[in-house]
Amino acid sequence: MKIISVDALRDGGTIIMTVSDYVRPGNYMLPTPFASEPRHLSWNDTQLEIGSPEELEFLAKLRLWLEEHAADKLVDSLHNLDKMKEKPSPIQREKAFTWHRVLYVADYLEHRPTTNKPHH
């Protein structure tokens, strides 16, 4: 799977990924946490069922992509950004943000709440 782009909307956290070289290419969207819980992954504007074979296959591909791109993540650099004498380049920062957003989606899909819990 090739991730062409990863965008985070300014609505509080919607993440949209565009993928190619995959059985189901296109746009995958995880809505903002402000929408409701649990959140459903959508593919090309079609909501996927939680735990469906399509969702589980996509999660497995995300995990593989994360492993393959771990060298580009620069997560430690982001944590220490203010302490660094030399800031990462814009390209390095974009790779780190992309990696982090993909990690966020994978972690959410793997550990999402199973019921809609009321806020207290």
C-alpha cells in the first residue's frame, strides 16, 4: 500500500488518507472525535462496519506501512523539537506528521471504544 497524502482537518481531528497500490484504493476518513464514539472509518464516502474484514485488512496494511516507514518518523525529534539546536527541515517535519497521523488512525482502529459512552 502506498499512502499518497494524509490530511488533518481543522474540525478537531478528522483525518483523511489517500492510498494507492491497494485492493481498495481511494480516500479513507476517520471523523473527528467530536462527532461521536465509536467513530467509523469510511472508504470513498462509504462507512465501513466496525471490525469488518475490510477494516481489519486496512488496519493490517497501516501497521505494515508504519513498520516500513519507521525510519522516516522522526518522532523523537518532534518530542525534543524545542531542545534541538537545529530544527528538522519542512520535508522531515511533514514525514513525521504523516507518520504520526497514520499511527493515530491505526491505534484508534485497534483500541476504539465499543459503545457510545455518555460524557460526565
